[in-house]
Amino acid sequence: MITLHLPFPISTNAIWRKGKGRTFKSKKYVAWIKEADGCFLEQGGNRLPKIKGRFVATITLSDQRRGSCDADNFNKGVLDFLQRVNVIANDKFSDRVTVEWGPAPAGCTVTITPVE
């Protein structure tokens, strides 16, 4: 099991932007990735084992943001980040993803458990 504390993620609706005939990451998403990278490294992320296959994830969003947004709108960026930093091999291997409101000191706490 791996637990990481990340900044509160941005909405799936704010990840991508279109312009000049192409799709690209929004400035807001790029800033979130940079902040999440810092949190990941502070927690020894480079030394974490990689989950190569199936997994379940629980994403806990800070209670302080409850009411300002829908909880189900935040899993995409978190799972893509976990794949980007090689905590998981691919988010397509998720058996179950739970998104909930609760205590999350940095804004978002994600727990990933491999499925044997």
C-alpha cells in the first residue's frame, strides 16, 4: 500500500485546453503538476515501489473544499499524475477508484493498494 499527500487537484474540466488546432495541458494543470512533483519528492516518491498491475485507489479530498465542487471531477488528474511518476504502470489497471471527502492535510490524500 502506498499513501501520498498531494495538493488539491484541479477539475477534469480544467486539465485540457484547445487552441490553434491542437489540444494542450492548461496552465493551471501544469502548475498543479509542478506542485504535486514537489510534494511527491518531499515524501521520498522516487524510492516508492511501482505497482505494475491491478490496483485500487482511494482519493480523499479535503473537507475544506466540500460544497465548492463535485468530488467525482478530480480523479483523472490524480491517476494521470501517479502514472507519470511511475507509482502505477497505467491507470487502466484500476479495479476500483473511490473518491471521498475527508481529512487531507495537503488537500488530497491518495492511497493505492495493489491487487494480487
